[in-house]
Amino acid sequence: MSSPHSYSPAAPGDQPLGAESVWMNLIQRPAVNATLLGCAVFALCLFGILSRTGGDLAAYWTTNAFLLGMLIRYPHFAHRWGWIAAAAGYFLADALTGASLTKNVLLNVANLAGVAVGYWLFHRTERSMNRLQTTSSVLYMLMAIVGASAVSSLIGAVAMIYLFNDTAIKGFAIWFATELVNYISFLPLLLSIPTRAQFPAQPMRWLSQQITVERVAPAVALLLSAIFGSMVGGPGAVAFTIPALMWCAVSYSLFTTALITFWVSAWSLVSISVNMLTDAQGVLNRDLVMSVRMGLSLVMLTPIMIGSMMATNRALVSRLKLLADHDELTNLPNRRAFLESSTSALQRLKEHSESCSVLMIDIDHFKSVNDRFGHASGDDVLRRLGQLFGECLRRQDIVGRLGGEEFAVFMPRATAADALQVAESIRISLEVTPISVQGEAQPLRCTVSIGLASDRRSTVSLDTMLVRADQCLYKAKQQGRNRVIQVSVSD
């Protein structure tokens, strides 16, 4: 008979599937992926077609950038059935809105050719480049966008001759400018979407922490500049938002910057096309369209470049802080980081007279482990103990490696009984854990001695708590090791 804590995997037919498991199983099926992608392409094509003003040019066409971004960011869509479904979405949207067969084929072959070239160019580089985390990745994205736009424009020029009786050069230029601005405004948004691990564990709490004057000011400045630009009017109104966009780029994450840039570019393209680029009869001035869209492309690229540089800088600072605050071997906070975090936590507890406890932990006979089995085996013991902390401690507990084989844990809002239970869990877990030693037939087993000091009202300093816990640790070693000795520092 199995113990209450044992685990035996259920048979596939008996294992219940949650909503997330069902969804993950669905999206792993190519037919489902293809259907979802085709429906999304169809809906975006309809939106683009309905945004046409003064002719057959869409005010904002996001479909190509959306399709390219989805294929790059989520490879499970890049199946042959995904391509077929996407193509069907393109052709069906034009067919349902009354486009002739010739027009349908010319426009959508141009669209699909550009996406295919962009996809091929992106896959010529490392997958990490597709997340826009470095300045070089943004430059590579720009080169891929230019390549995709150029190939699409070569075919699109034929469509421009057929639709508007333009020259090949003029048709190419107008199509190229349109593709470029649509890719630049929308593609970075898809490529910079955070992974599931990057989303905050408590979204509402995280959101409330963002509502500060410092965080809100760039967005408010952007809104005011957009309103002022609308009041002034003219194609030059696009430039009114540039300073605020730069401020947003240095203040927010790359994804937030890309999202803001997307909305600004969409608003600019639609409002300018409707209000400023049509004549009295509502006919679109395609020469002005080309000029404004090329200029807008460069404007929208700037905050993305700055956002990528800031993301690189933040990652570097985070990495340097991690190296400065953490022990490289166990990946636990070092002495300085532990003391800073624990002192700050203790100060908050003092304000409400809440309880706290401190553990001082030392590996028994650690020097003999290094002498008998080598320092590599000693490192394995330290790493394993570091892993056990992650398994045994509470989320709010603060642990650090003070040096050598000595560790400390600060436990906010932990009574003596709570801390004793955790301490025993750590002690027993290491005692029963075999640690393989290279060249030895038998695994190594180690134990720890633990000193525990608790304070019911957080009345004393951290130094006092550590000293009292260290005294208990010394007694634990004197009494035979592999045990927990505790003391209360308050009445």
C-alpha cells in the first residue's frame, strides 16, 4: 500500500485535463493551428479592405506583418497547412468584397511573396535574434522587412499599373512605402510579446505598482502631443509625438514601447489618409501617401531602436546585479544581499510588531568531505543544499550563503513552531538525499546543524537575531550535530 505522500501516475485515460491542458493539446494539432491562422488573416484582410479611402489603397494593412510575426514567433503555425489557410484567408476576403479574379491574384500573390521572403530571411539567423532583445536584432529585422517589402513591391508594381495606370517605378515606390510602414509599426509588437514566464505572477498588484507619476507621465505626454498635433493638423502633425515617443521608449519595456508605437502609427495612418491626403472629391493623393508613409516609417523605427537598446541595457544591469548579489555556485544571495533584504524586511515587521525567525545552517564535517572526495564533490553538496532551500522554504523567506558552508534564512511572520518545522524539513531532506560522487560506488550523504532564533514581536535587531541563532548552531554541533537547537529572543 502506498504512503499518503507517495505518487503514482494515472493512466492517460484516467488523468483529468484542465482547460489549459485541453487548449495545449488543441494548438498542437496542425489543422487547428491552420484554421486559427486562416481566420485571423481573413479578419485582418477585411479590416484592411474596409479602411480603403479614396481608391483601392488601404489606410492601414496589418495582415502581412501579422502573418510574418506569427510564423516567426510561433513556429507551430509555420506548417504547410498554415500557409495554405493563410492564402485562403487572403483570397477569400478579396473575393467576398467584390474584387475581380485578376486583382485578387495580383494583390495577394504580392502579399504572400513578401511574407515568404521575410520568413526566409528571419530563419537565416539565430532564433534569439527574433525577440528584438539587441540593437543588432532590430537592424536585422529592418533588413528582413526591407527585403520582404522589396519583393512584394516588385509584384505589387504590376498591380499598381493594372489598378491605377501608374508607371512601374511609381507603383513600386508606393507599394514599398506602404509595406515598410505597416511592417515597422506592427511586426515589433508581435516579436516582443513577453513569454509566459515574463508575465507578472500577480498582474493586478503589478499594475497598481505602475500607477505612479513617474510611470504615467510619458504616456500622458504622448496623449497630449497627439491631441495637439490633431488640432494643428497637416502631414507634419506626425512629428508632434516624436519627443513623447522617445520618452516612452526609455521609460517602458520594449513590448510596451512597441504597443504604443503601433497605436500611434495606426492613428497617424488612418487619420492622415482620411483627413489630409484626399482631395475635394475624396480621391487619394498617392504621391503624398508615399511621402508620408516613408517618413512615418522612419519616425516609428526610432522608438523601437531606442526600446531595444534600453532592453539590452536593462538585461545587462540585471545580469551585473545578479552577479554582484548572488553566490555563483549556489545561485543564492550572498552575505551583503541577504543582510540588506533581511534588514529591510525586519523593519517592515517592526512597524506592526509581527513575528520573525532566523536560521543559521552549517554543513556537518564539510572540510572532511572536501578532503576525502575533493572540492568538486563539496560543490555538489553546496548546490544540492541550495536546491533544498527552494523546495523547503516559504516564498517570502530570505536565504543567503554567508560564506563557506554556512547559510542563513530570515523568515518573516514565522513563529518558533513554523520555523522549527521548516528547519526540520531542511535537515531531514539533506540527510536522506544521496549525492553521487565520481569514482565512488556509494553515494555521499551529508547532514546539517541548525540554530534557530525567533522573536514574537520583532523587537531586536537582525544582528542580535543572527548572533543568538549562531549560538544555538554552536550548541547543536556540541550535542552531536544533525539537529536543530532553538531559542526565543523575546519574552
